Amino acid sequence: VSVAYWAMEFGRCIARHRKLQNLPARKLGDPEEGVIIFIGSICSQGNGGQPAYAIAKSGLNGFAQSLNVEWYQRYGIRSATIHPGFTDTPMVRNSMRPDVLQGVIETSIPLGRLLRPDEVAEWIKLAIKSPGFTGQVLVDSGWRPRF
């Protein structure tokens, strides 16, 4: 929920800025005012034992698309969602037993390893640079939840 409040406040700030500057309504082709990239999770596709997490992460994409409908043309605020798979971060390493991480997760990832944070960052940079991108992308190394 906090990410939704943050995003809505960001939109209000841009709208306020445009009003204070007496800027007219945006026209198609005008430069963007901002980009919001939400970080979801491959578990947004469903994962056993994590229904609440899956709901929260899949909801980000619906929220991003709703913002695009409301804000992109009017204020130039574009949004998209990146759904990374298991990424080699301290959170992942500390939240899973090593035998589960290595035996179940890493052996089921076609890449043969966890994603590196810089690999996820490349997709985030691409989403920011691409004015036509308003969707979602799964950065998952081929991993899919198994039930």
C-alpha cells in the first residue's frame, strides 16, 4: 500500500508543478515528466505458499497500468513493472536455508544460478529509457513456480 501512496503523491507533485508553472495540458509527443518503475516479483505469477505475496506483486502491474491511463497523456508520467526472479541479494540468502536455496531454487533455474542485481538493474534502466514501455517484464532466468 505504501508504494501506491508514494506513487500518487509523486503524481500530485507533478500536477502541482504544472499548474504553478501555468503549463498547458500535455500533448502527445511532449517530453515525459517522470517515470515510475515498480519492482514486482516473478512470484506475481503464483507461487505455492505465498498467495498474499503473489496478490501484492501482481497488483503492482494493474496499479501501474491504471496510472498510465490516468497520468501518462495528462501529466507525462509513465509507469511500468519489472518482475525479477530469484536474485542474489542478502535478503534472499538470509531468508532461505542454504540447502533449499541450492537444492530447489538454483537447480530449477535454467540459467543455473540466481540473477545478479546488476542484471535486474539493466532491465530497470531499459524500462526508464524506453518511452514506449508501459508494460511489465519478467526477468526470471526461465524460472517458473512449481506447485
